[in-house]
Amino acid sequence: MSPSAQVVNANPSPYLGDKVGDLANTPGTVPKASRVDPARFLSQSSHDRPASAIRSLFPAELIPGMLSLLAGKPNPDTFPFDSITLNVKADAEAGPTQLNITGDDLSTALQYGSTSGIPKLVQWITELQIHMHKREAVTATSKLNGVAGRTPWRVTTGNGSQDLLNKTFDALLNPGDVILVESPVYTGILPSLVMLKARIIPVASDEQGMMATRLAEILQKWDTDPQTSSLPRPKCLYTTPTGANPAGTTASDDRKRQILSLAREYDFLVLEDDPYYYLHFEGLDQDAVTRPRCRSYWSLEEEHRERWGTGRVIRFESFSKILAAGLRLGFATGPNEILDAVDANTAMSNLQPSGVAGAVAYTLLHHWGIPGFLRHVDNVARYYAKRRDNFEAKAQKVLAQAGVAQWVTPVAGMFLWLKLNLPANEGESEGDSFALISEKAKAKGVLAVPGVAFIPDGSKTCYVRTSFSIIQEEDVEEAFNRLRDTVLEAWSEADKVMPKAA
């Protein structure tokens, strides 16, 4: 963790209630949130960023009869491509199939275009979100706008969800603004938060990810805790609710409701980073098209919207885990004002996501339709569930039986978050995995990620992240043998007897 990161650890209470209400309803100074106005959360840089003089006029080119002398777009007659042919695998939902990108679709893919991405792809994703999350389409000009707490929302695409996350942080956070994050947290967000000089407040996690009770306690004691009393109140919360990277945890719908309730009560936004949403291993024995799936924060925001409004959740997803990582294609769903600020950043940086990547994705998704897409992602989830089962079985055989590690079984995602049984230094409760993993395990020929990479304040930890996504299944046992031997040698070198893991 960079020393420039401004991480504030709020002081824990000796007692954490079993229910959020134990703390959330405690008398105190609680700011009551009114209907959501997403624009008031925008950062100064968002307000200061000028609109693109050219791109802001692109939509006018679509007006019938308009003669455009506007953009310096290259003439498509000069492009050396006549078509793009996609050969789809036989086991990718239904196939084998050959798909072709030609004509206007090809021209759109190869040309400068919409800042938010290929329009047909954006529309397809919008329809997917309506179907999956049971939200109505609400536009700025819709009759539903403002009715019973409804807020206009839309979709934008980017060069992976990481790109969209970084631009959203920039859209929201001024130097010194506070963001709440789960701990451990996806390490990829930390450099961006450091560069923005945001104040990071870690919130402890359990087997369901971020603990609502701990979050409630931090918020309720904000003005009296010496660690937070001088800080502004949180502007947003970041969480990965499904198959979290690194911990592999998945939040229940009720846990999400508890955290969303606190976001409403204390008036901050929820940034829902959910790239593993479709890699959920429960319910795979049911019909892919009709089976129930876990609720998203963005879906749950519809509950009680008459009182609290909507527009508090920005949802991030990715095609990297379910189509191809090299497409570099992700999408965000949320209130217009926030995504407009994200797109303004894109317009001045990379102009737009890749048109070719967007066209490839759209052509396949359009061919499948939503039912075919759901069958495909369930096939992908089944693939990873099988790998999880093999990985965990080998971990049980090698690591657990030797007493060197314990873990919580992931029900989604790609990761097994191991708590290693390591010798601790004098006065410390647990050992540190950093040198053991980055030096000794590497020397033995096995790689993993030391847990400290995911701890916002860089504290020592005995945890380590392992991934079952890509290692050859026949190599898993040997990898764990090497990790086990590394841990046992650490005990031997410390001249201590290893106690059995709790």
C-alpha cells in the first residue's frame, strides 16, 4: 500500500450488535437523506471539465436532412476491411456458428462514434438490465421521471469496468473526500483513490463481505470517534458483493438491504462493482432463463423508492469474465448525471471505447438474445464451479489436513482466500504472509498474492489470495504441496511448534 494513501481506521466498539438496528437506530446526530439528487455528489473536477466542442454535437448528425461539416472523421471508403467474421465455439450456448459484421455495423465499428459506445450494444445492455434487475426504463423526458421516486438512468460502456470505476471516482471525489470500502478490498481501486487524495475508511468483512453492523457503528459514531470526527461525512461506498476479489465472499440480499438502508440514512452513494455476478454457483441445476438470481443493489434500490427515491446506486459490470478479457469491455448503469460526468472524462481522454470490441460483443449478444446469453453465462458458471470443487478438494486434502490453512467456501467468482497458520512475532496475534508468499513460496515454484495487497492500510495479514480460474487441474495438488511445505518450513525456521488451526 502506498504511504500516500490516506486510510483512516475508525475505532471499533467492544460490542457489535447482531442486527444493524442495534446501532443504526441508536439515538444521535443522524442526517436524514432527502430525495436523491445525484448531481450534488459530483466533484469539482466534474464541474470544471469543459464539454467536448465536437463530440457534444455528434448527436445532431443523426437529424434527418442534416449536412455535417463537423468532425474530421476518416472516410470509411479508405478502411481496408470488408467484413469481420466471427467463428463461435460449438459449446458457446449453441453452435458452432459463423457470424459476420458487414455494412453499416462494420462502418460504425471502424469509425469515431458515440462516447458511451456502440449504440446498439448500449441498447442491448439496457434491455438486459431491465430484464435482470426489474427496473423500468426512465429517461429525462419520460413521463415516469420523478414519479414515485424514480430517477432517470442509463448505461455507458468503457474499456473494462476498471476504466469506468476510475472515471467514476474522479467524477465524485475531491481531495479529502471520504470513501468507505470493504476490507479486504479489490486492490485495483487503491491507486486511483491514492492519486485523488481520497480518505479511505475500511469496513471489516465477514463471510458475506462488508459487515453491516460494523458499517452502522462507524457511521453512528462518526462525530464522536477521534479518528473520523474531523472528516467530512462519507460521499460513497465501494463494494464487490458477488464472489469478491480477493475474499470470494457473496452478500445475501438481506445484507445488501441493510447496507443500502444505511446509505439512505446517512446519504452516500453505493458503487456496486459486480464483475462476478453471473459466475454464481448456486441454482445452476435450474433453468438458466427462468431461475431466480440474487438481487443487486441497483435492483433493491427500487424497494421503498417512494420514500427514498432512486439514483443512489451506480452498478459496474464486465464482459471480461463471461466473454473475453481482451475485449476490454465493461459497462456501468446508474443515474444520468453521474454517467454524463464519466462520459465527459472519456471524451477528453480515450474518446470512446473500442468500436471493434463493441461490435464483436453486440453481434454475439444479438445472435444469442437474452435467453441465449443467460444459458451461456450459466455454462461458464458451471465450468468455474467444477474448478472450485476440484480446487477446494485438493486444498482440503493438502492444506487443511496438515493444519496450515482454513477458508470460507466461495459460492461465486474465481478466488479462494486462505488464512494461513503462520508463526507470529512476539506481541502479534498472527503471522505475516508477505515474505513467505513473495519470496519463499516463489522460490519453491508456486505463486499467489500476499493478502497485504488487499488491506487498505497495508497492515500485516496471514491471508493469501489463490485463484482456481486458470491453473491446470492436474497441477493444483502439487501447487498446494509446495505452499504447505513453505508454511511448515516457516515454523521450523522459527523453531516453534505449529498449533492446530482453529
